[in-house]
Amino acid sequence: MFIGIDFGTSNSAVSASDGAAVSLVPLEHGEATIPTALFFNAEEHRTAFGRQAVREYTEGTEGRLLRSIKSVLGGPLMEEKTMVAGRATGFDEIISFFLGHLRGLAQQHLDSELTQVVLGRPVHFVDDDAKRDAAAQAALKRAALGAGFRDVAFQFEPIAAALDYELGLREEEVVLVVDIGGGTSDFSVIRLGPARSTRADRQEDILASGGVHLGGTDFDRQLSLAAAMPALGYGSAATGGRIVPSSIYFDLATWHKINLLYSNKEMFAAEQLRFYYTEAAMHARLMQVLKHRHGHQIAGRVETAKIAVADGGDTSLDLDIVEGGLLVPVGEAMLTTATDEDIERIVDTAHETLKAAGIAPDAPLTLYFTGGSTGVRQLRQAFHARFARAKMVNGDMFSSVARGLGVHAARVFGEKKKKR
Ligand SMILES: Nc1ncnc2c1ncn2[C@@H]1O[C@H](COP(=O)(O)OP(=O)(O)OP(=O)(O)O)[C@@H](O)[C@H]1O
Ligand SMILES: [Mg+2]
């Protein structure tokens, strides 16, 4: 069996293929996806993964939650260490640990030792910086080797999604894959069809790829800044007619930076900020969140609110953990305003990718949507508006990348085996 791993910013999935059929490996009580989350449980000195990790953290167990660890790849945090179970640990080690967990589950399920893997990767880990981008892939490869794999290959995530879609095609199509996940938006323009699918080398069918480091966690961040952070004093009045410093709120609204705020140094700095606030109560709320380490819980509630209004409707953000009875209404208009600019940049990047592919604007085109953030109605509408004549296909939001990676794994490793 050949396996592919979609190591996602928010969710991960694993597929297995024997070259004929591809299936998803059950990861958590039969679920095909697992949240990319680890919880180092300090009370019991063990690590929980996925939903279990989030649950233990939410229940208030002492320990350390890590989410969005993929966002660290290629960034400055990669060089830093973070305290886990009383030990300074590198992020590569943490990613390795997570991949090792996925490998273990797959081995158990398939009842065999797995040494080869195709890992998905975004088109750009880092925007406009080839060197740091290469460093990000190298770090992910090291993490996979550390997890026990010996032969690691990569495939772009949107190309993987295309390979999955192709399995069901009867005619040739030019497809723009739109994969909007948690951390990145990835695009590929690719020629697909039954006659092409069996070719080993698809290089000439891949007309262009592109991407931008924006996704659902950025929507969470913007919505948090619009809905949650103002309740903690973001944008509130400071002495001298200014507003209070905002960088702490940006970090608190950013999944992978929340933990950093809890160090002694940052807590001290946050405490000192009180001199700026004309409303002491606002600073008190901020400190309440930091002291009780409610950052992830607030981010989680913001994400839940986002999903609740993503397809229309209203909800409210419950901030009772900050102060009893604190509720902030969240509606479609608020989400639209908060995500407007990000969505615009995402659609622009898709448009540029199509241009780079040399596809005429009036040529027949299919848009294939995958990734959890394609659930945002405003985003789908923006694509409809820009690509009015294209055929729109909604793929499986959470599993098509993983399935395509399995398809690719069977092809690359199957070929290798034949050659030996
Ligand atoms: N129904 C929904 N509507 C809108 N957004 C959603 C919905 N369901 C999930 N999301 C968002 O989708 C994102 C996760 O999508 P997905 O699992 O495709 O990302 P990922 O593969 O982990 O990330 P990436 O590919 O960027 O590394 C999260 O930001 C989540 O909040
Ligand atoms: Mg993804």
C-alpha cells in the first residue's frame, strides 16, 4: 500500500492506495480527518492529538495546546523553541511528533510498516521568497524522516485535488483547482481527462500553479478583530486621544501566536499596558484572558461563529469566559466586511494563475472547489463574479487533497518499485 498525507493547517488526512483504489485511513473514531492539534497534558504527562487534544484543553486540563503548527513552516518561529512538558522543544520536533502519530494510525490500520509517503505542500509556504519556501519544505521533510519515513516525496496540494477529481471524469477538461484551506489558498490550472490520467509524467498537463498565504485562519483573525477583540479593549481609547497599542490583540487573534503571549516576559509587558487605557475595565478583561489562558478558546468560538454565518445567517459570539453575560452579535455583514480584502486577494491570485497558464478568458473552464474555507459563501460568490462563464464543481471540502496524494503515491512509488 502507498500512502499520502495531507498535513493541513487546520485538519489532516491520510489516504492509502494499492494503485487501483484509494481510500481514507480512519484517524479518530472512524473519522477521515483529524484536527491538526496536539495537547501536552501536564497532569498526566502524555500527549493527546486531534479532537481529543482540543477536548482536554477545553475541559480545562493543565497543559499546552498547539494548533496551526504548519503556519510556522518557513517563518521566523521555526528557529525558536517552545516549552512543552517542561522542555524547550523545536517546532520541527512537534510536527514530527504529529506526523509520527498519523503514521502509527496508518500502520495499525493497514497492518504493515510504512516507510514511503507523499506529503502535500501548498504552492507557496512563503509568499515571494523562494529560499524560505525551500527551507519550509526541507523542514517538513526532516519532520517526516523524524517520524520514521525513509522515502518522502512532495506534491502540490491543488494538483493532488485535481488528481482526485480526474478519477471521475469522462471527458477532457481544463480545470482551475481552488483549494482554500486554513492557512493557504492554492491554485493549479491543469488539463485533466481519462486518457491523460494514466500517464506517469503529468508535467505538461500542469499549466500553472499559484497561491497566497491566506486562508480560513486569516478569516478567523479578521473576525476576531472585528467581534471579539474590541470587547477586550482593541481600538479603545488611550490617554492623550489615541488608541491603546494593538499588537497584543493581533497576536491574540492569530492561532499560532496565542501561546507566545503566555510567557512571563509577555505577561509582564501586557500588565504594563494598563497605563494606556482610559477604561481600566478593558485592560482588566484582556488580563483576565491572558491569565486564564483563554486565547485558544476565544479563537475557537470565533471560528465556530464564522462557520455558523459562512453560508448566511446570524449568530452570537459567547464571551462568558471573559465576563458573565458578554455576548457579541455576529452576522453576515460583519463577516463580509472582515474578510473582504482577504477574499479579494485570494480571487486576484486565482486570476493571475489562470493568466499565467495562458488560458483565454472565453475558453471553457471548470472551477473545482475544495478546502474548508470554500464553505464561505462570500468567497464562492466572489469566484462566481470573476469567473462568470466557468462551470463550478464543489468537491469534497476535506478529503480530496488527501485522496489525490494517495493516487500520486501509488504512481511515483509504484514506478520506483517496477524499476527496481
Ligand atoms: N462550513 C465551513 N464554512 C466555512 N469555513 C469552514 C467550514 N468548515 C471549515 N471551515 C474552515 O476551513 C478551514 C480548514 O479547512 P481545511 O481543512 O481544508 O484546511 P487545511 O487543509 O487544514 O489547511 P491548508 O490546506 O491551508 O494547510 C478552517 O479555517 C475552518 O474554519
Ligand atoms: Mg488543505
